[in-house]
Amino acid sequence: MKKTVLIVDDDVDYLYQMQLKVQGFGFEVVTAEGQQEAERVIETFKPDLAILDLMMENEDSGFILAYKMKRKYPDVPIIIATAVTAETGMTFDVSSEGDRQWIKADLFLD
């Protein structure tokens, strides 16, 4: 049985490109075009991995979604993939357990 990856991003072009790339590695992919849609998806579906954008409906949508996912599925790895550093200059680090506790992501790609 193939592992399933949830990809969430409000940029539909990027979402489609990511979907094709991840499927090319042999994974099933479920997509959502924002935090609200993703919250509906995770009510009935547990992904094996989630890749989330940070800034969607709100600047912190990815953090909020990651928090909700970790509460419901604490064992699901979460990657936040974002351009927040390029757009705002803000940086985030998840190298320590303390940082991962408040960011709720296992990997932060900017």
C-alpha cells in the first residue's frame, strides 16, 4: 500500500507542481488549497506525511494547521515549506526540541 502525503498550499500552480513531483516518487497525494480545506480533510483522513505552506489565508495559517494536525495525529511528520524568509526576512529554526514544540513542524524549509 502506498504512503499518502497531504500537501497544502494556496498557490494552485505550486500545489500542482508539488503533487506531480511527490507522485513521481511513488506516493499517493491529497491536496488542499488552504488551511480551512485542509482542516476538513484531516477530520476523516490521516496522512503519512504533511507538507504545509505557512502563509495562506493568514500569515500564520501553516502554524495553526500544524498545531491542529499534531493534536489529532501526533505521529505524522510535518514539513513547512514556505517563502516566508524571502518575503518577510523572518527565520525559523526547528533544530531543537523546544522550537519544534511551539512550531509543531518536524522540518522547516524556507
